[in-house]
Amino acid sequence: MPLVLRPPTSTFSFLSPAAKPTTTHRFFTIPRASTQLVPDPPSVIKTAPVIVIGAGLSGLAAATRLKSDNIPFLLLEASDGVGGRVRTDVVDGFLLDRGFQIFITAYPEARKVLNYSGLNLQKFYSGARVYYGGEFHTVADPLRHFSDSVLSLGNPIGSVFDKLLIALTRARVLSKSDEEILKADEVPTIQLLKSIGFSDSMIGRFFRPFFGGIFFDPELETTSRLFDFVFKVLALGDNTLPANGIGEISNQLAAKLPSDSIILNTKVVSVDFTDSNSPSVTLESGEIVKSELGVIMAVEEPALDKILAGRTTSVQNKKLARSTVCLYFSLDRDQIPVRDPVLFLNGSSEGIINNMFFVTNVAPSYGPSNKALASVSLIGSYENKSNDDLRTKVIKELSGWFGASKVELWQHLRTYRIGFAQPNQSPPTDLMKNPNIGPSLYLCGDYVTSATFDGALVSGRRAAEALLKDRALAPV
């Protein structure tokens, strides 16, 4: 049965069973003796015990954890759908994920809360093809593509010794628990790679475009903790896409929740701490929603600062967020230059493209049967460049990769500019933050833990569990 999400109306009645009213609250009433509109004071509406603000992955994970303990909640989402950054749009018969995203099957928290068979995950090739010196060179996982890895030993993407160091790095991270990795001493990833002994050519031609594309950080300033965690899950799992788009991850979580608990198009503008036992939430409409047990904040950092108005300094991160631009193109399926489900990396240190792939090679369901879909990712915001300028530059670069006669026939579908693609997690970091940030106020999001799908899910669960622990003796 499809999930039905109700938008807000002028009348709210999302109430806990113990607090059903005898009258309906409205923002405006019309007195009998006059036709003039007289505003009432903002309506205070009792709700289910917990309010979760934001229906991205972390908010959905928090709501899922509350539901497992039969704690009623209200999940408020400012946009027209669940998922936050993890959403998929349908454009001209194509599925367009909102930015370059890959789901790694070895994420430990995801394994607990998601039904992988229901997602119908489609696998990437375990490795990449690196554009360098005017041609492509394969970097392959030796445990999954042994013959390809042997053939690639002599290519210019690092030395034979570099490839041995990759194997040793795999062994190192696999010997540690996730908690050990996330609490370990940290340095920027670039410093870690150099200390391990990787050559400049391996770092520049492979690690910068590959992990730079994962972290949206070509300088590799991201903490070594996050590098080790991602390296570990890459070693243990497959890179995949859900057959119906990355947004199916969010949709699957939402489908498990009561349909009337998710309210879309409802923007929260502030959280009121005047009553420490039950914070209240003010909506853009002026109406006030009151919690009984607590509020879980599951919004991105920029929105968090606005809602809390700087009142909770411990959660503010002044580091510049990671940004990306993703361009999608359609082409005839019989004109695809490569049929493999592989990620292409720009190892040339030239141009604006970081990585690209043919999405329909990985998951044919992303496009019509006779069409192919290409996804191209840039790192940064490119605020001073128009979409037309970026499209022209991308086409020119790809023409050098695959041939101008082919690429010039590609049709541009859409450009996504993701200003807050990931939090900046360069050192110093705390990937095990306490989710309690104020009286009956809890925080979750990938900036609270690791900037991954898994980190978002973990943070949502932990925020809900912290609330439940703090309120263990409170009547529910």
C-alpha cells in the first residue's frame, strides 16, 4: 500500500491519545457580531509526546526508533517530500538523484534498518577507470576483479608498491572496530596517505578524485577517521544504487511510519525553551506545536542555526560546508561509449569534472528502454558560473574523453547545485557527539556523527534513544 503523506491545513488535530480536545484550534476566528477578522493568540496544540523536525535520513531514523517503542511522534518537514538530500526526481522518464550518491551495502546501521531486497540494489564495478594522459586506466579491487588488477599493475595510476599499500591499508582498517576508528587519533586524510607511503601520483590520480568525490573535498582535508571508516565499508561491501533511485532509501523508512505522523510543507522557524519540560515549536504559519517529552532536531546545520538563533553554541560548526554540482545528460542507449557499470575519475588534475558515470549501465531502470543517462559531478559551488557555462565546459571536457562527435549529441536534462552536500569534517572532529544539546532538546544529522548514509541513520537512532533514556521515568 503506498504511503500517504498529508500536507498541513489551517486546523491541526495531531494529538496524543491522552490529550484529545473538545474544541478545534484555529489561527483566525470570526466573531458573530462582526465581519472583521480578529486574530487570536497563536494556537498551542498538544501533539504526540515527541516532535521531530526534519524528515531527512536522520529524522526518519529517529522516528523509526520511537515507533519501535510505541512512542507517538509528529515528524515536521519543510519541503514537499521526505529524504532531505536523499531524494530522486522524475524528469522526462529519467530518475535523477539529487546529486552524486552511492549506497555502500556494508554500512552497519543501514543493514539493521533497511530491507535490501526491497531496494533491489544494482552494483557498480568494484574499482574505477581513471582518465590520465589522454586515456583511461583501470584501478580494480583485486579480491573481486583479480585479473583486472593484475593487468593494471603496470599502469601509471600509482606504482606496484602503491597497490601493495592499498592491500595493507585494507588489512589495517578491517582489524579495527567502527568505534575504534571513529575515536582514533586523527589527521587530515592527505597527511595519513603520505604517512602510509603512497606516492604523489597515486594520491593525485586516484585518491583525490575518488575520495575527494566521496567527501566533496579534493584537497583531502577530511579527517582520517572518516577515510578509515569509508575504506572499511568499501572493502566489506558493494557500491550500489537502488533500482528506483536513491530516494527509495528514504521512502522505505517513511513507509514504516504511521502515515498521519509525517506532515509536509511545514516549516519550523523557532524552538521555545521557556518550559524546560516540554519545548514548543513555532511554525512559519505562526501556530505553535507543543511537545510533551522533547524535540529532536534533524535539520541541516544552516537551518539549525536559524531555528535556534545561536542559543545552543555547542552544535555550531563554522567550517565551510562541502558543495557540489551535478549535471545530467541523456543520450541514445546504443550510443553509450562504455557498457560497464563503472565510475570514471578525472586523474588529470585538469578541468572541472571530478567524476562521471553512465547511470543506466548500473541501473537500467533509471531511464527509458532506448535511452541512457549520464551523471557528471563537480566539486564546489561554482557560484560565479552560470548553468550554461558549466554545461558548455563539461561537454567540452567529455568530448576529450569520449569523442566530440558523440558527446555533442547528448541532451542536457538538469543541473543540481547542492550548497550543503556534506558537513565539513576536517580535524578536529567529534564523531561521537552527545545528542542532548539543551533541556529536552536533541540533535541528529550526519554532522553529528560521520558524513555518510550510515552516520545519518546512527545519529537519528541515538537522538531518539537519548530522549527515551532521559524520560525513562516520565509518564508516556
